[in-house]
Amino acid sequence: MSLNQRFLPWIMWSLGALFYFYAFFQRTAPSVMVTEMMRDFQADGTAVGGLSAVYFYAYMAVQVPTGIMADRWGPRRVLALAAAFCGLGSLLFAAADTLMVAYLGRFLIGAGAGFGFICTLKISIIWFPPHRFALLSGMTMMVGMAGGVAGQAPMAMAVSAAGWRGTMTAAGIAALGIAFAIWLIVRNHPSPAHGPTQVKSSQPAETPPVMAHLAGAIRRPHTWIMIGYGFVCIVILLAFAGLWSVPYMMQTQGISRPEAAATASLVLIGWGLAAPVVGWLSDRLRLRKPFLIAGPLVTLITMSMLLYLPELSPAAFNLLMFATGVALAGMVPSFAVARELNHAGAGAAAMSFINMAITASGAVFQPLIGWLLDLNWDGRMEAGERIYSAAAYDWALWIFPACSAAALVLALMVRETHGLTLEERQARSAA
């Protein structure tokens, strides 16, 4: 095997992960544009929360088709077209002169971004051995979190320098470049030229139809447990760190927007650093459930302290934000569990259910928190922007520790797979 052939799987995974980086960048970027969007579109908190959340509605809508398309047609065409959609949506969003046009742009961005994570995992399934899957899942999430970080403090600096419209125009051009690179390099299956030592796809040569496996996944109670777990576990990342934490900290901590964005990034940095470690440990120990339990248990504690302990020092506040991100990485094995509880032929489709639940979390909770803030708004405005009081935030943000508690209950109900696929467990039972 040549050097190029040996590294080709990693190059393809890197391109998929790069697109996921971009998808997460677009997911968190609105958090540093809230006040500008309120001003430019004459919008309140509910409308801006909805504008950010429409990304998640579109992302969620494509999840099951994403899994089916990835299983049936492979990741190359799907990823390239998805990146192109993101680029066009970003350009439209940047040029929007009305809120409705901005909604359409964000919808196109979300629809394209919705293909990134599952198709990158599909590359991992095809080109790498099964025992590396949780590690690669964690590494993919780490790259995504880096994109989320780029969408906060660096994005805040870019917006200050070039405005949000100029920054989003540049982001659209970048996505079109990613689409072109994916089309040129990514391949759906190993070719004979890679030789007998090339890693083979984990998909069996003959499997029942994808739709039959998909129906079986829907009927399994543990699939729904994992769907509920993903929905409530991730809300801190998407609705707090991803949108409302920046204005919250500006109001309650008395810090500037770049400082607040940098602090919010600590959640993403913690997640990004911990995700591959959790994936590696989960694979190494062949354990999934302990990590799924530990994550929400710790976030229940850290979010309660962040929101309700009085007079936290800046160092303590930052440490708790980072610890929250580290703890959130405990959900990394949830994708491995979804894969291991279902047949290989529907692996990507089963994982897409979990990703859809995660996306639904952002779609539901971002505008919900905006609505709760509006209910408790005292009428204060500065430079045409709504200013929410600390009391209004206290009323809205209790949702986060409550969701951590719900995720903990669901994690306790998860079946431990010990890193074995459904086929492997069936073979052991038959023996």
C-alpha cells in the first residue's frame, strides 16, 4: 500500500470533519450577532431566537434522509452538495434586507449543515475498523467544537472589523471551496487499487433493505431512550453556550461582548478537548453507560452553580464553564450505542435519529428561552436593542439544570453494549 493510499481515509475524514467545523461555526455565529440582528431587522428576542433556531429546524428535517442517503449513495455527492447549499445560504443570509429573507438563508445553511456529521461518521464506518468508531466520533465532535469556538470570540472580532454581513459573505465563499474539495477527493468505497490490506467497509456484503432496518430501529425502546437523552443532554451547548450565554454574561457579569464570547467558548473548548478522550476511553474500556451517566450528573451541578451561586469570581465562573463543556462530552458514546443497537445496514440512519433529537433541542429551546425573556422584559432598551434584566434571565435559564436532571434519568435506563455490534451479540448468543 502506498503512502497516499494509507493516508487517504484520514484525508477524506478530515474533509468531512472540516465541513462539520463549518456547520458548527454557523450554528454558534448568531450568538455574537444578536444585538446587530435586533437592530437591522427591527426584531425582538423571540424573533432573533427563531432566526437562529431555523437553522435547527432545517438541520432536523434532513436527518433521517441524511442517514438513508449516506447508507444508500455514500458520502461523496451528499457532502459536496450539502456544502454548496451552506455556501449559497450564507450568501443569501448576508444579503438579506428583510427578516423573511434572512430566515430563508438560515434555513438553507441548516439544511446543508445537517448532512455534515452523519456523512463524516459514514466515512468512518466505511474506511476505518469498527474499534475506532467511538474515537473517530469524538474526534469529529472535537473539530465541530473548534468550529463552534470560531463562531464566537473570533467571529465577534470579525463582526467588529467587517460587520456581520461581510463576515457571512466570506463564510459563504469558504463553504463553496469546501464543496469543491470534497467532490474532488472523497470516495464512497475502497477500490481494488488499495490492495488487500486496505480497511474494508464494516457493512456486510448482503444486508436486508435499509428501510427494514430503519423500521426495526424505530421499534426498539432503547432507540427512543437515546433520542430523548440526546434531546435534553445537549440543550446547554446549543441554547446556552450557542446563543443566550453571551447577552446573559454581558448583563449579569458586566463584561464586554468579546469577553462574553470568549467565556462562552470555554464550554466548546472543554467539549472539544474531552470528546476524543471520552471516545478513546469508551472504546478502550468497552463501556458506554458510565460516560452517559457522568455527563448530565456533572452538568446538573455546574449549571446550578453558574446560575444560582452568588458572587462567583471570574476565575470560578470560567472554570465552571469549562467543566460544563468537559462534562457534556460524556454524550459522545451515544452515537456508538445507536450504531451498536441496530443492524449495520441502517447504521447511519440510526445515528441520524440521535442527531435529529440533538438538533430538535436547539430548535425548541433557543426560541423558548427568548420567549421566556420577552415575557419578563421590563421595557428597557438601549440603542434600539432590548435589554433583559438579571431577574428575567433567572426566570428563563432554570431550563438548563432541569434538562440535565432529565438526561441523567434517561442515562440510567440505557442498555450497556460493551462495544459490541448487534451482529456480534447475535453471533455470541447463537454460539
